[in-house]
Amino acid sequence: MAINKPSIIRVMEDAALKAGRRLIRDFGEVEKLQVSQKGPGDFVTEADTRTEKLLIDALSHARPEFGFLTEEHPERPAAAGCAYRWVIDPIDGTTNFLHGIPFFCISIGLEKQLPGGGSEIEAALIFAPVSNELFWAHKGGGAYLNDTRLLVSSRDKLQLATVGTGGLGVSRKDREKTLEATRVISAEVSAVRSLGSAALELAYVAAGRLEAYWHVAMQPWDIAAGILLVREARGMVTEIGGGSEMLRTGSLLASNSHLHNVLDKALHKIYKK
């Protein structure tokens, strides 16, 4: 039975499906794309900018008063009196995309500024166009894969857990600590995976495919949608060492309630040095 999606999710879905159709065509011609290098391990392609423009155009048409925080364009503030902005990554997993690896996604989060300061993510959508998997969540309404309700994994033993992590980071300090963290965690769990798309790996935590995911030095557009997905799938998301400022600090651990504290303790011991 089809789920009655909130109207804002349908707005996000329409935009993502439209952009995803073009992205699939680009993926089929990936070797022909013009590539420019922004920095070590960080590439932008014609597909990134084109996908982002398609998303901005579609979302602006539906909700013209909302602001935007995106990877490839300058921040655009919301209209006066509007508390909402879209947080968008047009291709999360760009390096995978460029190498013909079909593990990448479109990520859209809807952030609401709160009257007392701070913000919260109210709606989230992550679309993996190659597998045609649409992960979505609305605050208080649960998390879904297409029309199927999601729950995080119930595994409660580290030795049975498969845990994801991101790249090594830009700074030498981040690289060294992430290498150490990977060594320590991999000795305790079934496997550690670095699949190359933070947003999609967070969706996998929400779907119970990974027991946990951690990383530092993330950008808001990498994790905004994934944070809500995991929480609405009854998982836990905090900064490493506790705290809830993931969008500001870029530090994140997402997991189920059984494993969160033990993983957080082990990771915090390494990253606080």
C-alpha cells in the first residue's frame, strides 16, 4: 500500500527524481564529462553544477520563499520572515561518480531556524538514482525507503557490527586520527567500510544495512538529511564525544542505541587527543 507522503516530501521527491534522470544520463557518459579539481580528493563536474541548478529551480518554483545552502553555489538567504532553507548536496559521492562507481546520491534536507536560536531538520530525502532507492523522513513521521518503514539495526554486539566511516579528511591531524580510529574500531567489529558517500551511508544506517557511521570534518550538506533519517528510524546521532552541533562542527556518530555509547567512548578517546 502506498504511503501518503507529506506535501513537502512530494516537493523534494519531484525535484530529486527530475535531477536524478539527468544524472543517470551523465553517469552513463562519465568519461566525457569536463572535470575541474577544487582540491585534493574534491572534484566538481558539470554534472554537479547542472544537478544543483535543476534542484534549485524545482524547489524555488515550489517554495520561492525558502533559502538555500548548497555545495556549489553561494548561500541564498530565505525571504524575510521565513525560517526555512534547503540544504543540498547535488552529488554526494562525486569521486565514486567520476570513477564509474554507482554509489552516489542526491541529498536534500529542509532546515528550520528556531526562535530561540539554533535549528532543526524537519524533512529529509536521499535519492540513489542508480538503484532507484528513495530514502525520506519527516520529523515525527518516521523514516522510509520508498514505501517501506525503516528501523535501524537491532544488533547489540560490536563483533557482529558493520561500521562505516568517511574519507581520511583534509588535515594531516584528521588523517592520522581517522587511521588510528579505523584500526581500533576494526579490531572490535565485524567490518569497517568506507563507501564514499556520507549521505548514503547514513541512509544505510537508517535502513539497518550498517550498524553505525562516523566521521569528522563533514559539511552540512553531507549530513543534514541523513541525521533526520537515522533519528526517525529510531537511531542515535551525536557529535563524537556527545553534543548536537553536528551541522556546525562536522563531527558525527550515527548508530543504534545498543552500540552508540561504546563506539562513542572509543572514538572520543582518539579524537580528543
